[in-house]
Amino acid sequence: MVAEQLKALFDAEWYLRQYPDVADAGVDPWWHFSHHGWNENRMPCALPAFEWEAVLWHQPLQREQALATLTSLFTQPEVDHADIHRSLAGFVLARFYASEGEYALVADYIKPILCDVTARFLVPEQAPWLLCFSALYHQKQENQLLALLSDMAWPDGWERQLALGMAQGANQSWEALQRCWVNAGLSSASAPSGLPVDSSSDALRPPMKTQRVSTTLGWRRLLPWRYRVSVVIPCYNAAQTIGRALAGLCAQTWPFLEFVVVDDASRDNSVDVVKQWQARDARIRLVQQAKNQGAYAARNRGMQCAKGDWLTVHDADDWSHPQKIERQMQALLSDRHAVASVSHWIRCDEKLQFQRWRMEQGWVYRNVSSLLIKREVLNALGFWDNVAVNADTEYYYRLQHIYGSDAIVEVMPGIPLSLGMVLTESLTQQSATHLRTQFYGVRKEYHHSALAWHSTMQSQLPLPAEMTTRPFAVPPRLCKGSPALQQDNFVRYIREHQWVDEGWYRQRYPDVAAANIDAVEHYLTHGWQEGRDPCAHFSSSAYLYLHPDANAVNPLWHRLTHDPNTPPIPLSIPGQLDVAPSKSGRKTEHPAVVYVGHQVSNYQFGAERSFVQILQQVATHKDWQRQGYRIEVVLPSATDDYVEQILPFCHRVTFIPTPWWHQERSVLEESVNIWVDWLEYAHAKAVYVNTLVMEVPLLAAKRRHIHTAVHVRELPEHDPSLCAALGTSPGAWLYHFDPLVDTWIANSQAVAQWLTDVRKPIVWQNPWRAPTGNIVSIPNGSRLHVGMLSSNIAKKGIWDMLRIAEQAMLQQLPIDFYLYGPQTDDIVTMRADNVPSNLHFAGYVDNPDDALATLDVVLSLSHFYESFGRTVLEALSMGRVVIAYAQGGMVDWAADSPIIWAEYLDYTSVTEHLAALCADRQALQRRAQDSQQWVKQALPDSEGVENWLLICEQLVRQDGRVKSIESERC
């Protein structure tokens, strides 16, 4: 009967809502709970600690929030029955931190539940005591440990006795195990070798050939071939432990045994050790594999060689009680419906320090690896799945699915018939295959896929020992077998889990759709090498930036094999504002303003450079420093140099593949969904987009009711080539975006005038960086150095510069022309003609100052309206003479500057100005000095940043996040 203490806690209405089967049965809810529900692990009422525990273990994206909420429950309970909620929150936190090895926290959190009788009814009986014991033991708190072991409230049981022995050292741990076995009707046993336990010198000696025949066999002992058990032991680099395992097996009391040791191409002397044991016990057979294939492949090879009618396995680093196989066989022979049996075990290290990674019931629990089956089961089900981990559990459930749960006998529950020796290098302890991945990661994925396969597997049984094709796709990290099988599994896996999203990929890359090519095939054969992204959340370039060792391989393959447990969310990297908490102190759960970059490439031009300087201007502004929100940056891709420039001015950079808007293409809904989830995860309060070409972040922000802003750097009415690239017209472009934008920001008065047709914008001129160090005087050598810094496309006026160079050559002017910028199709075409010898292709430079330092005169000859003209401003600040076409946004801010203006497209006029400067070098020097002085006096800091930060502050103050568990999950 359930303790009466729970009756005051019981919520009948909640119970019926939570368990509709009880409501349908029409029984009294309290009667059901007290007579059945409690034993079925049903809860009496809503218990937020357990709700958040599920989030803590199963949703890694929400782990930080779950820990914060549980900590709040523990420290500041504000609900009815506060004590029990505090106790349960402490238990949940203690269990989590114990799995992390943070035992100091465990000891603090576990104490309330030890004094809370009601709360202890709701958790496994031994778990809180064993958690507290582990915490005190690992912290060497001997006095507190003694007090805990003396606490009469700790229910007596074998785990308590084992803990008492463990506290006194390895000898007492072994003695506690011996008492456990003897009290359960088993014999005592010699201590396994290699443990710090006093034992006789016979501990490792193989047993005498005359075996004790169990009296329970009766007439069956006359038919040994009918009851022979084959024990398969996979062995890989186990020279230090295989002797201990064989010692325990050779001492088994079951008389009819063979031991098949399968050496999986060990590189140590494991084979020599096994051969020494072979010489002393004829029941041991050695099978050697030419190459390493993994533990389950070794098991399968052993099963193929086994001769017994009963089959089981045993790990090379474990030890078994002498009567383990006897008891498992007795249970099978006593139940005519049973086809398999399992026993229990306890994990420990080689100092006999008992442990369990995540406490459920106690230290002793079912050992799925001990499964002992009839040969008919192997004939029906086939062999173990050849994966890295968890195939034991899969086989156990496969057997249950075919034969039913009653077909497996549980032998001596609560009595450890084996010791599972824990080594830090074992697969269960490796990060990629750690036991925690059963809650989120490769083990959980594998388990769910296996269960789904079980419902349809009948036609695929028996499973062959060596598969050419897997029965179901598994995480690539787990897949074993031939390279062809692993490749086939990889392709199936990325299809099933949409790591290459067919619809998204073909819509994102119209050339693939036009060629009617399968997306997975294209990505695997060409796409990844071309830097394409496979789906809405995985940036190939960002992954290669974060993992430079993966440059020679498909980044998606590398991701799924080297980092398989990270959730399928956009990649990110901490910014330097998070590295310096003394300056920012902002945690990831704090509200954020998201700054979205529109483009990343190996070449940076005006908009990309302005984005970096916008971030710098915000991050160093006094108003932001006091407002207390995070600066989140999102980029569509990554390059080393650009990301490194951004990291100092943000808390995090996240990479979300985001296409530019095109009027004739439909919205990539999967991209919008990724953005919606990410904005919630980042607690975004505002989204700032760097240019007017990205629609997806704005759509997502609108769905989340998040404020949006676009910093417009385009003048579409004067940029027909950009309009053509986006399949739109200036009017259609503006009116498409206007409903998505709450705050328009213009980078110049010219852009503001265009935007005023729909709404008055904030004018936030492009910030610019004054030259660092001493300003280099203009070279002013015998030949004038004239240059242009551009993206080297036709609309930037590069062909005008060619004509000017040709005219200067004809006039024999002492001028050399330098064209700085990347190699483009236009440059290739230009080079193919007879370029005059005074025109030099200087290539792209990362730092514009380096190019400006070599020039006397800078040209600005764009065929479209530059919205701002930042290169001109930088040239003036460097003391360079500028000649520019009199058009675009710079005419607004530089009308009275020392710029030499020429009529639009009048490159002959430009040549005449250059000729005059060649003739009058003093005028050249004066104009250069005037340029520097004008910049210092004429361009005060823009007020745009203050206006924007004021909006951000108001949004953050309105932070109305819902605290409920439902709204906080991604």
C-alpha cells in the first residue's frame, strides 16, 4: 500500500487527465494509484522536477534552461508542497551532476531528499542513498560517509552492504560480494586476478578437468552434447584482462562447456595469453581474424564456429561468478516456454569501486550481454547486428519481438553474477558513444531505428553474419562492415534524416533542378566540393572552418562520423564577448539582438566591411554596454578572415545557409523553419539584416513576432544589374519587403529618399575605420600612381579605367594605373585584349589601406549610383586625391569636399584632370592635405547608432518571454 503521505499530494483530476486509461476504466483514481499506479511508476500529480528532468536528458538545446529551472525549484520554491518539489529537484540535479563527475554539487543537492520520506516514495529506493554515498566517497569525506552508512533511514539491501564494504577498501568490497552470493544460496568464489584483494595463489589456476556436475541435471548429465554451452569471447588488445575472464569461465560449475575466443587482430600479446590457457584447458578454442572488424563481428564469427546447442557471450574484460552459467541454464531447463535467460551484474573498476553511470534502481541491474539462448533462436533470428555499440540491446528486443517477453527468464534479479569491469577507454566511456547518447545521440537513434525495423523484419530473418546491405540505416559513426556497406548506409542515412534535403537543395540550386539531378547524388559527387550546402541548417564552409582537418573529405561525412551527437542545428562558435565575462557578463538565456550578414566570400567589399564596422560600433558603444543583451551574429557561410574580424564584437557567430531573395522563386520553407527555431533558441528580441536581399530571416522573425530592421545599402533605381539578378524592379522590390520590416535604416540620404516612399527611415551612415598608425604621404614619384579598388565587374567602371589608361598612353602622361580587385570574367576578357603597358592588375588585397598607401590618386567610376561610397571616404582619410563621377550617395555628403568631380561617363574629362595633376605636383600635394583635413572636420559620427540602440533597449525592456515548459522548448 502506498504511504499515506502521498495522499495529501495526490491530484485526482490531474491523474485522470494524465492517464486516460484510468479514466476510461471508471475506477477511483486514488484507489488505482495506491494499488497499481505507484508500482507502474505513475506519478500522483504534476511534478515539475521530473518534467524538466526529461528536458535535461533528452533535449540538449534546452539543457541550460532545464538546469536553471531545476536550480530555481531547489533554491526558491514558490508552489504548494514546496518541500517535495525542492527535494525532487535536488535529486534530479544530483543524478545529473553525478553523471558529470561533479560530486561536490551532488552532495549539496541530494541532502533534502534523504530527509523527505514522501519524496523518497517517488524515486528508486536505493538511488538517493547511493548517489550521496558516491559523492562523499569520491570527495573522501570519511566522517560524513560514516554518518551516512549509519543512518537507519537507509533501507537495508545488498547495495547498502556493498557500499559499506567499498568504504572500507577492496578486501571488504570482495567480502561484501561473497556474503551477497552465499546468502543467495551460491558458493563463494576466488577473487579475480589483477584486483587488490587478498586471495589464494590458486586464483588464476585453471580448474581441474573433473568438473562438479550439478545435481539438478539428473538424467541430463548422461547427454552432455545436448546441454553443451558455447561461450563466445571477442578479444581485442585484452592481454591484461583476458586471463581474468577465462579464469572465471573455466571455473564455471556447469559441466558441458566450450569457450570460443575470437581474437579480432589484436596488436598486443592477447593471443599468447589465450594459447597459455589453451594448454591448460582443452575446452578453449582460439579463432583469429586477419583484420579488426569490431566486437559484434567477432561474436558472429565465434557463433559460426560454436558447436553447442546453447549459446552465450562474455566480454574479455569482465568476470563471472562460477555458478552464473549453471543458474542461467537451470532457469531455462525449468521453463519449457523459455528460449533465453539473462542474469544481473554490477559495474566496478579494478579497485572494486562499484559504480553506475546513471542511477535508476541501484548498482545491480540486468546484464543484457549475458543473454544465453537456445541454438534455435540463433537459427531463427540470425546474428548480432554489426555496429559499434548497442547490438546486445537490439538482439534482446529482437528476441522479445519474435518470441514474446515471457520467453526470456530473468535469473536471480538483484544478485550480481558478473562484474563488469569499467575502463575509461571502453566504448561506453568514449564521448561519441557514451552511455548518455541513449537519451540523445547515436545510441538513441540506433535504438529507435531498430525498434522500427523489428515491426517489419520477419522477411529479413535470419540476419546473416556478414551483411552486404544493412537491414536499416544507422548513424554512420556506428556502422561497421565493408567500405561499400558503410557508404550505402551513409547514403541511406542522409536520405532518411534529410541531411541532404531533396526539396531544399533543388530549390536552393536551380541548376541542379534544371538538370533533373538527384540531390543526394549531386551533393555527394559534386556539391560538397563546390562548397554547396546540403540542407537548411548545415553550412559546409562553416564546418570546414571549424574543422580544418576535414578539408580533404566530405564535410557531412566528417560531421556524422566525428561529431554524431550534436543536434541537427546550425553550427556556431562563441564570440569574444563571451570569452570576457568581466566586460559583458551576458548569459545565453539573456535576450539577444541578431545581426544578419548577407554574404561571405574570400573577397570583402563595401557592404561586408561595413557590417563588421557596424558590429564594432555597437559593441563598443556606451549605450549597449549598459543595456545587458547579447549580440548574436548569423552568417550564411564562413571564411577564416571574415569570421575572425567579427568574433571580437559578438557573443556568438552562427552559420545558417540562407539564400538571397528572388522574386520569381518561392520561399524555402525549411529555411524559414530553421530560422524560427533558432530565433527562439537565441531569445531574439530584434533582427537586423545587413542589406535588402535577404527575406528568410525577416519572415521567420515575423512568425515569432520579433522586431525587424533592414539596413539598406542599395539604390535599386540606379542598379539595373542587381534588379535583374533578383528578378525584380525597384518598386516591386521595395513593396515586397516593406511589410516584413519594422524599422528601415538607410546608409545615406540618397537611400533615405528612396525609402521615404514607404516610410521615413533612420539614417545610419556607414561607419568607417580611420587609417591605423602614421598616414603614409602620397608617393609623388616621377610617375603618378592612379588606382581603383573594386569588385572588378563592369558596372564598377573598370572599362572606363582601361580607356583612361589608353588615353594617358597616347598623351605620354607619366602615369601608371593599378586595378585592385579579384580575378573576374571581365578581367579575363580585358587581359585577352591588348592592354596598354601602363595598366597593371594588382589583384585583391585584404586591407584597403595597403592598396591606398601605394597610390597618389584614387578613381571612382561606377556606372550605377553608389549608395554611400566608403572607398572614397577611406581614400580621403588617407590623404589621397580622389576623382569621381558626380553621381550617387557620396554627392550628398561630399559635395563640398576636395574631390575632383567629373561628369558621369566622361572618362576623357578624368584624363584631363589627371594630366593637370601630373603637370602641377604642388596642387596634387595641397589637394591631398585638404582631403585629410576635410574628413576630420566634415564628417561627425552618425546619430544612427544611437537611434537604433534606443529601439533595442525598448525591445529588451519589453522582454515578455513565457516561462512555461511548452513555450521554452525548441
